[in-house]
Amino acid sequence: MPTQEQNQKFIVPIGPQHPALKEPGHFEFTVDGEIVTAASVRLGYVHRGIEKGTEDRTWTQNVYLLERICGICSHVHVTAYVVAVEQLAKVQAPPRAEAIRTIVAELERIHSHMLWLGVAAHEGGFDSLFMYSWRDRETVMDILETISGNRVHYSANILGGVKFDIDDQKRDFILKGLEFLEERTNHYMKIVTTDETFLGRTRNIGTMTKEQAIELGAVGPTARASGVTIDIRDSAPYSAYKTFPVNVITDETGDLLARFVVRIKELLESYRLIREILDHMPEGELAARIPRRIPAGETIHRVEAPRGELFYYVKSGGGDKPERIKVRTPSLCNWSSVINFAVGHKLADMPMILAGIDPCFSCNDRLIKIRRANQSQVWTWEDLRLHGIEYYR
Amino acid sequence: MDMAVKTPSSPMQKVMDGLRAWARINSPWVIHYNSGSCNGCDIEILATLTPRYDLERFGVKLQGSPRHADVLIATGPVTRQSRERLLRIYEQMPDPKFVVAVGSCGLSGGVFHGCYNIVGSIDEVLPVSAYIPGCPPRPEAIIQGVVALLQSLKPQ
């Protein structure tokens, strides 16, 4: 009966365990034939309660907890936190420490973008690019391991400075690795912009205009691919970005191809920046002394994570533990854009569009409380815990 | 876990059991679930499948569906929300099945111990056959863990 068929909706559920992305997230796509007519996302599978957990740990312990918000962009999370705490304590990290922080942040951006390039190619069914980019990514993992001792959580930052130095030997190793990576990145640029089969999957897919990007609050490379000039390293420089400015990379088209191009160009920009900092390394101490109890006060700090703007709010009550830490991560800001421009595309394009914003679930699964008018309520640790137990019962 | 099939033993059955164990050890299919991890372990698991480490040379293949998988590689502490999912995935897997817990968080809750939304380690929810410590474990450690699990399955 035609009337009944018209009312019938066919919903394709995906996740939270699914072969495409390596992290849990649940999506529901309403489809009409092959075309997606509505999309929704359900997040929160990785919500661990870190923000509340920070209030139970000392300032130093929180360095290690906040690093583990995300395994891919662990360094920027700690940078944001550490600089905010330094602001509260009125301590300035030495210039050499800031330069090393920036080098590690850029190396992390390289590893994150190469990881994304592989995963996004994999979603498009281009597994050879996935394998090649992950093989080359091992070069930057080797660099990170050589300078810090660990492949993923580098623990470069401590309150007031950094933990390790970059000597001449390490410097030569970094430069040698970058040379190889630059050559490979140029090769990927050629593949992504000329390969016909790949262009068929990316050109004019998931297009977002500049107005839409601003309206939906997109950040990072996703927004820059739509022509929005937003980069915290440029608009509010911190650490060594004050002395070593970056060139903001934007593209006008706003489709998936633009997101690939912007991220690959950012890789090249990161190589340039690391070389420049290594050539002009400031001399001096690695860390400044910082008191165990941080003076009372509140502050914010913004950094540019590989996925976009990362925002930290830190409040101290004067004790050895923070009173409140609020994290606003880039992945959550970009979700609304995905859900909006997924509509009208084929179901087969969904993995590519989802991967296009470089989603990171462990970053974005946070509790959001909608503030109601005339109703103010302070949640204690115990309340929140009981709420969590009740909610998921 | 008991590998023996509960049927009357006959010479034919013995041959079949041996064949089954041989096939299982030489080509285990794995499924990966992140039950609350920070991603660090997940990217290292993915790195073990890529050219430098290449876990596939042991016949290990990453599978999408739990119904095709022999080994569940679980990472991270178990959050209250993903607990049900983890159990459901495990129940969907055909017997005999094995769980490998990867990373310090999967072993003990790690750095997230005491956060309000954490149930605890993976072995509080599922029976775990192999533990791989590290934050995150290096790809070599993950390979060694999987190979050790496969070795333990060999008939004595």
C-alpha cells in the first residue's frame, strides 16, 4: 500500500562497535533508498568523568590524568592545562622549554594528521594509501620516542617547563626524519589531488560553505577547509608561536577534498616550523620552579590542537588541588557540521564524511549540562557519582 | 578456557579436534572494542597491523563483526555506558573465545581509577585470557601478548 510505504522510515544503525572507526560512537542514518535523509549521533560511550576526577587529584597528578583525555593529541591537552596553571601561579616557563613544547606539539600534529590521512583513506576503500601513510607515520613515532622515551603519551610537560632537552644528536635525528616525511607528503599531495578514483570519493562530497561553517561553530582544519581563517596559533599565539609565527592554511571549496588538502599542507607547514625553531633554539633552563599550592584565581587558555581549538578553564581555590577544570574539545564542536551535511549524500559516503572531521571520541564524550533559567545547583562529587550510577543503571 | 569439545572421543573426533586447534592457532580473527580508552592503545593496535609490525603475518586478521571473531581485544577501563555493549559483543562471539586486555587502564582502571563513570578493569566484566600492560603498550608488546595467547592454545 503506497500510503503506508511513504510513512515507513528505514533507519540504519551503526555502532558503537563498528569496523570503520576504532572508537565507539552510535549513529543512526534514516535512508530513502541509498540517500540519507536524516542523521543523528549518540555519544558518551567513552565518558569517564575526567573533569570531576581532576578535582580529586593534585596539580601534578592532573598532568598525567589530562594527558590521557586523548591518546592522539595528548600533548596539547597538557600544554593548555600547564600554561593555564603557570598563569595562575604567575610563573613564566623558560624560552627553551616553550620552544621544546612547540616542537613536540608540531610533531604531534604531524603524527595526528598522518594517522588521519590513513584512516580517512581506509574509509574511502583506499587501503594502500592507509598502509603507506601508516608506514611513514612510524618515522615521526620514532622521533617522538627518541626525544621523549614513549611513542604515544610523551609526558613532555611538567608544571613550569619541560622534562627533556633536545640536544644536537636528537636535532639531527629530527631533521633527517623530516626530510623523508616531506618527500612522502609531497607524494601524498599528488595522489590526493590527481588520483581519479580517490577524487570521485572526495570532490563535492560533504560540502560546507563558509557561512555554514561559522554558523555551525566548526573549528580547526574542518573550518579552515571552508575558508574560515581560524587558527589559535595565529590569532592568539602562545608558547613559541609568538616568536615563530605560522601561516594559516585555508581552502575555499569546503568539500572533503579541501579537508585533505588543508591537512596535507599543514603537514608541510609543520615541517617548516620545526626546522625554523630548531635553527633558532633559545638557550637556557628547562623548567622554572612552581609552588605546590597554586594561588586562588581562575584563568582560561586556548591552544590549537590537531583537530581545532582546544579550550581550558582552570579555577584554583588556593589549595594543592584544582577547584574546577573545564575542557572544551574541538571534536564536539565539529559534530553538528557532520550531522548537517550528511543529509542528501549516499550511505556509502558516510564513513568518509564522518572521518572527514577527524573525530576523536575520547575527547568529546563529556557531560553537558544545559543551564535552565532560575535554577542553580552545585553538584558534589558524590551527587555526580550517584547520578552516573542511576543514569546508566 | 577449555578447548575440548564435549563429544564422545573417537579416533575421527581426535583428528578433527587437532585440525580445529591447528586452524584456530594459525588464523585467529580478532575484533577490537574500545570500552573507554583514551585512544592511545587503539592507535598502537592499529599500528601493529600496518607494514612496520604487520601482525597479519601470524594469520591475525582484524574483523568487523563479533560473529566472525575468535579473540576480543579490549582496551581501556570499562565505562558504565559501554559495559552492556562489551558484554553483548562477547556474547555474540562464537565459542571458544578469548579476551585480551590491552593497556594499564584495561588491567586496573589505571589513571582513571576512581572516576565516577568507571566500572573498573576489563576482568571485572569479562574473563580475560591475556593481559598486556603498558600505557600504551608498544606494538611489540601487543604482538608478544597475542603470540603468547596463541602458544598457550597449542595442544600439549
